[in-house]
Amino acid sequence: MKRDTIAAIATPPGRGGIGVVRVSGADLTELVQAVVRRPTPPRRAVYTDFLDADERPIDAGICLFFAAPSSFTGEDVVEFQGHGGPVVMDRLLDRMVELGARLAKPGEFTERAFLNKRMDLAQAEAVADLINSASRRAAQAAMRSLAGEFSAQVLALDGRVREARVHVEAAIDFADEEIDFLEDAELRTRLDAVLAGLDDLLAESSRGQLLRDGLDVVIAGAPNVGKSSLLNCLSAEDRAIVTPVPGTTRDAVRAMIEVQGIPVRLTDTAGLRATGDEVESIGIERARKAIASADVVLAVTDARARSKGGPSLDPVECEPRRSATISVVNKIDLTGAVPGRTGDTINVSALTGTGIDDLKRRIAELGGIAPTEGAYLARRRHLEALEAARACAQRALGRTQEGAGELAAEELRLAHEALGSIVGVTTTDELLGDIFSAFCIGK
């Protein structure tokens, strides 16, 4: 399909040592010659002036030309690598527009790579995930997906579904034969293999989604138990105000940290208590909402109060929550309590840092953070498609046992479509628009 020529500044806004203007189109030979006025062999760096319409230099730098189809987009691609000043980059981009290019939309270069079959949809999404990686492990997982490992697993499962579907279709076509193909042990074996493969890929993809999206950890408890001090200690920054005055924290205070390579969003919240202060009441209500939606809640109590015994001193226990909860006893430096983990409780001192490593390990455990390097940086839509495929395969197995071949075939067709949507075999323009609109311009 012939498309118009697109151009964009591919480096971040602002000033830098190098700035790149990228262009992609069906035939860029004339455009390149108009800008550099000298031969530019494919895949060879040429140092040259970049000229305006009057052949006056706009900038000087490196021109790299990639001839179709051996380029990122599958079309002719040229990169003008010059000095990273915004005025210079804008002038060079304006020159591309003068020569017939239009400004690229967000993600349009990668979209063309997908449409020209240079990569599948899961690989295209991995480009954005690699750029936006919040940790080293997330970047490694994104690179694995970009290299096609995740897609290969999906396509292998798709092949198994296709084989089972052929078997069921044959059973329907030869329904008059004495042999009942739907009761064939081989079909059950194939469907069991599909289900096992989907379970394994779902497990790896779920870990990958955690690598991509991170973990929401909320620090909650009564006033003056050291929640803000704990946030500062975990983040190794002076993010939250710490005073002896109860109710100092009125609104959520956030910080990003890494735990075993996983991005973790920490949120310090207002102390939970009955109050007539209108502003503090708003903060407490926000704390309750954060607790309800968190992945992990750190229910913090004061070691001095805990040592006195009596009824539960943890107001978090009264709050509805869907998350895992870690009981954190803080200020053990004031009581001499033994640091570290005791049952389901972690004894720490946010002032000295004692027991913090044990707390991080427990966060990792409850967050489902595994030490494996085999995760793929999956997105929510990937998990939904895998779950849909698994549900269809499970129903197909039940239909074969009932002797309902046509219904089993339909379930396998739906499983096939769900898997195909991950790599872009079956997709919609609306989905493509949603995916690529989240990319940065120039990629």
C-alpha cells in the first residue's frame, strides 16, 4: 500500500548534544538529494551539510539512509542527525514539510512497521514498553517481547489450537463413520496441552504485567505511628513531612522505589482516626479509598503501644480492602523489640532502617514478585485475550465430551481469534488507534 511521506523529530524536546529528524516514505531519493546534495548509499553514515531551499546550510551532521524494505518501517527511511537545539530541529523539520512530508502522528513509524509486517502487534507494543520501562527487569522483559519471544509462544499455542480444531472439524465431517473422533484420546491430549500451555503463558504474562505496571503499596495506620518516616526510609528521600503533631499528613504523598527489580508506587496516607477537622477528614477519606484499591497495604502500628497489649490497635483492620496486608510494627528502636519478621508481622525502625530489608522481601512475596527472568512484558489486553482463549478451550473440551462437535469447533475458533488478536492477526482499526496513539511522536 502506497502511503504519504511522514516526518518527525525523534529525540526528546529540549536542548541536547544530538537531535534526530526521522522521515519515512515510499521513495525518499529526491528528498534526500534536495537536503544533502551528495550521494547517500544505504546504511552508510554520511557527514554533510543539511541545506534549505536556497542551498544554505541549516545544520551539519550525519545522514543515514535505509532503503526499503530493509528499514524499521519497511519503507525508505532517512535520519538526519544534527545538533540538538530546538530551533535547528524545527528548521530541519520544516524543510521536510517543504519537500512534501507531513508531520507524523504519535507512533506512526511503528504502526507502519506493523502494517508492513516488519513486526507483529505484540512486538510493536514492546517498543513503547521498552521506552517507558521503569526498571532494569522491565526493560529486559520488554526486549524479550520485542525480539519476538512472547509472540513465538502465542503462535505456538495458536498452532496447537488449530490442530485441535482440524481434529474436531474432521469429526463433524465424518460423523457417519463408526469411529467417534470426538472421543479420541488424541483430541483430549491436544486440548490438555493447549490448556497447560495457556496456564504457563498466563503465569509468565501476569508477572510481566507486574513488571510493566508496578505495584501499588499504601502505608496506612493511626496518626503518629511513623507512616511518613517509613515512606522516607523506604524511598531513601525526605519526601514526607515528619512532626510529632498528630494529623500532619493531610493528603497522599507518593514515591517510586524498586523492590527486586519491580517498580513500586508507595503512598503515605493520613492517619485513620475520628476527627472534626474538615481538611483532615478529606485526607482520611482519601486514605480509605487508597487502602481499598491498593495491591499491598502496610498496616503500621507503634511498637510502644503494641507492647502494652490490650485490644487491636490497628485501625486498618476495620477498613474494607481487596489487597494483601503486612502488619508493620514501627519504632522498635524505642522498645528494644527484636527486628525482622515474626509470623505475619515485620518489626522495623524507620528511624534507623532496621528491619527494612525484611519488609521489602515481604512486599515482594505478597506482590507475587518472582525471581524468574522468564517473564514477558505483557499488557492487560494480552492477559484478557489469553484468559478468553483458555475459557474457550476449556469449554471446547467439555463440548467434545458431550459429543457436541459443532459447539466445540466454534469454541476453538473463538480461542484462535483471541490468540490472533495478541499478535495482530485479528484486530480492528479502533484497537490500532488506541495502541499507537500512546506512543511518542517520532516512534
